[in-house]
Amino acid sequence: MFGRLKTLGIAAACCAGAAAIGIATATPTAAVAASLRSGAPAPEFAGIAAWLNSDPLTARQLKGRVLLVDFWTASCINCIHTLPFVTQWDRKYREQGLTVVGVHTPEFESERDMAIVQAAIRRYGITYPVALDNQYRTWNAYGNQYWPAFYLIDRRGRVVYTHVGEGDYAQTEAAIQAALAQK
């Protein structure tokens, strides 16, 4: 169900197996290729069961800010390894125009429980907005198939960078800085 892979130079980790969430998946290479392409408009947050740390947000209302969408789930060790970097980027760049939104899409039935997500938010010091995507509607809108996965959206609402899995933190931060530098 979980695996490590190296695809197009992108390290991918916790991959969503069809048996785990009932979604048909392609080969990892095809799945990465099927994700949002650079320059594509960012999808709206859809089917969100609840928002934690925030009032409900829309991609449309966030235009003008740089948006980092982080797909994660509370029990994925690879997601947990990325959280210190994501929380650091939020603190470091929020005042410069970055908005981080964690999209918690459960892998296991138990992760649909809001109390489990709230406990993870406290445990890992997450202060940015977290959307509970229990129905996989935002996950599907992004064509996402992996945990963790980052989608960086520029001020115009276009996807400018994606990364799947752990690692390449300096590259991701450089992409955030480049997006923030564009006016």
C-alpha cells in the first residue's frame, strides 16, 4: 500500500493505494504526470467537512497572495516529517504574502475524526488553516494521489510548482521565495 519511488526526479512517498481509499490509481509515473501542470489555474477547495484554525477559505479570495497547499494525513510518517518545514515556511513568509493551507485527506477511516486531526495540529504546532477533505473532493480536484504533496499557487491563482513526498526542501523554499518576489 505504501511505497517509495523515484519519478522524474521527484521523491514520492506515502502513495494512495486503491485498496486504502477506493480510488483507482495509475502507475506512479502516470499519476505524477496527471497532477496539475504548471500554469494551470488552482482548483477551489471543494467538499470541505470543516476548517480548523480558520474560517472557510476559497482559492478565489486568496488571489493576490501566494498559496501553498499541503496535502497530508495525520498518520503518514512522511507527512509528519515535512510538517516542521511547512510550519517554518508559514511563520517565515506569512507577512510577506504566503498563505499555507493544509488539506487533511484521510487515508484511514479513523482519520476522518476531527478530534484526531485537532490532536495532530496541537502536537505539531500547526497554526495555519487546515481543511478537512474527508470526501476527497479537493484531493480529486487537484488530481492528487500522494501524501505529502505540495502545490504552490502564485498571486494570479496559477500553479507554479508541485512536489510530491519528502525532501527538496531548499528547492521548495526557493520556489516560495520566487513566487513571493513576483508582483
